[in-house]
Amino acid sequence: MSNLQELLAQQSALIKQAAELEKQVAEARRAERANVIAQIKTLLAENGLTVADLGVKAGGKTGGSSAAGQKVAPKYRNAATGETWTGRGLKPKWIQAAIAAGKTLEDFAI
């Protein structure tokens, strides 16, 4: 059976080896990424395409893949004032007042 000093030395060597392997993995990832980027650039140039043609937004998201931040078409319109509401969130005051006056949402549907 090994004594404590030997085990601590082995642990230290393994930690050092793990750190070196992590560096190697990070370098391999950087090299692979650079290779993929070069391939993509070549394909874009060969086919006369731009990044905009891919429909990719910052962060690698494709257009339409996320509803966050997208505008929604209005579903209701006040014919008297032209105000609109998408039907999301709290009801605007003009809708609340109209409903209190006896109208329905369907009266304002676009």
C-alpha cells in the first residue's frame, strides 16, 4: 500500500497531465474550427453566396428559429383612432373602455 506522500505525488502528476490534455483539446478545437471556417468561406466563394444568403443571424441562429424579439401583426384595430393591439399582453385602455361600454373584442378584429 502506498503512503500519503506517494498518493499526493501521483495526484499532482495526474492534475498536471489533465491540464496538459485540456490544453491539447482546446488547441484541437481551435484548429478544427479554423478548418471549418476555411471550408465554409471556400464554399461561399465558389457558389457566389454571402452570409446574408444563409439567413443566419448573430450567434448562429437562423431566421425564424426564435420568436423572441419578433414583431407580431396586430389582431385588433380601433377604427376611430387607428390604434392597434396584437392581442398579447395587457389589454390597452381603449380596448378596456370599449368592452366596459358593451363592445366585444370581435368588434375590433382586423
